[in-house]
Amino acid sequence: MLAPRTPGAHQEIGLISAALAGIRPAVVGMIAAAAVTVGRTAPQHWLSAVIFAAALVALLRFKVEVIWLIPVAGLPAGCCSR
């Protein structure tokens, strides 16, 4: 690993890590609040539960990247909308 050229850079990295560790719970809370809001206002449909279950299995069991799940999860809604 390369050593930083500025004195005290190691402390700065520690401060940045500590700041990010403190921000992480707030970000998780905001995402959870957004999910609850969308869940309450979105129309409930059985296809939504199927998409959620399939995405959860793909994430946890098959370790599929989220970037692939987002567009694939939108396909049934686009194909089945009236």
C-alpha cells in the first residue's frame, strides 16, 4: 500500500471513516422511510409480491447484482399494465 505524502493523512482517513460510519444508519433510515411511504401509497397487487419474492431470492440465494434486478423487476409491470 502506498503511504500518503502529507503528514497527518492517516488521521484524516480515520475521520472520514468515522463520519461515513455515522452517516450510514441515517441513510438506511431514509431508505426505509421511503419504502414504507411507497408501500402505503402504491396500489397493492399480487404481482408486486411475486416480484419482491423473486428479487429477494435472487439477491440472497444467487447473489445477483442489484443493477440487473431493477430493470428486470420493471418488465412484468410494463408488460402486464392495462
